[in-house]
Amino acid sequence: MICVSIADVTADEACRIIREHEISEVRLDRIDFVETDIEQIFTSGKTVATFRPVDGIDDDKRKDILKAAIKHGASYVDIEVESNDTYKNEIKEAALSEGCRTIVSYHDYIKTPVMRELEQLIYWCFEGGADIAKIACQVNSMGDAARLLSLYAIGKPVISIGMGEVGRITRIAAPLLGAPFTYASLDAARETAPGQIDSATLKQIIDMIRNS
């Protein structure tokens, strides 16, 4: 499954995109919306509600918006693993009550840690209440990419993604190795992370590999 990341659009545009794709990540930190738009957005289709920390918005506000997204039908909610326990637990409880699955995520925009640290990060995500652990790291070599892909051997629900040009292979391999889904951009001009592949191209590549 390919999850299209939505950012830098209006609420109405987000709804249209969600209706056109199998699953979409709604980057609430990068969408022009008001709170009354939440219901319309998250009843439009299958979604991942994501609200990364941004200046000027405190955790209580982010938490309330994510809980509203869950209430109105988000399929998944993404929580940063380094968030405080109260924040994580409140969102996890809200998700459980609505049948929404929790992704606990870790991001490193500079490097890919060594294998031992990656394994520790995976377990930290699950200790934080993850249904799915997401690891996204800057990939600076093929060795970095190989370490990220080896995380699928742990045998737990994992999405392991490499950022940057060298990390593109991890986005292609993810669903082939058991990830619930992989992330793509809507088109080549609208990446929400370095190295994202546009959804149409990514689907074509994955289908070609599966059919070969």
C-alpha cells in the first residue's frame, strides 16, 4: 500500500486528494485548516493523522487536534517517540477507543544510527504504545539503507524509511518486505521528506517488481 503525504494545501484540496488515494498522511502541521475542517478531512477516506512539532503550537493544542482527528475517523495516528508519556498515553487511549492504530515514530534528519541503536529505537517505539513502529533516517550510504531494511527481520510491524536520494530504495522495498505501507509524494514537486518518490512512479516500480 502506498501512503500519499499531503502538505501545503487547503482543507478542501486535502479532502479531494484523500478521496483519490488508497491511504493518505495528513500533515496537519503543514495544511491550511481551521478546527471545523477536521471532520470533513478525516471522513474523506483512509488517513494517517500527523502533527509534527512546530513553533507557536504547544503539545496540548497538537494533542487536542490529533484527538479530534481520531474521533472523526483517522485510521492511524502518528506520535513522535520522544514525546512525553502523558502526551503519548492520552493519544493512545483516544486511538484505542475509536479503533485507530497508533504509529510511534523516530526521525533522524542527519544520519542513520548504528544497528544496535536502531534496534533500541524500535523497542522504544513499542514500549511507547506503538501498533506500528516507524523509523525514518537520513541515508548517506548503501550501508545505511541496508541497516534500515534489515529492521524488517525483527518480525514486528515496522515502517523503516530512508530519507535522501540514496534512501529511495528503502521506500520501494518497504511494502515488499512487509511494511504496512510506504510513503510517497503526491507529485515530484510536493515532497514532504527528502527523497520521496511520487506516488504514480512508486506504484509503477513496485508493480513491475511484483510482476517480474
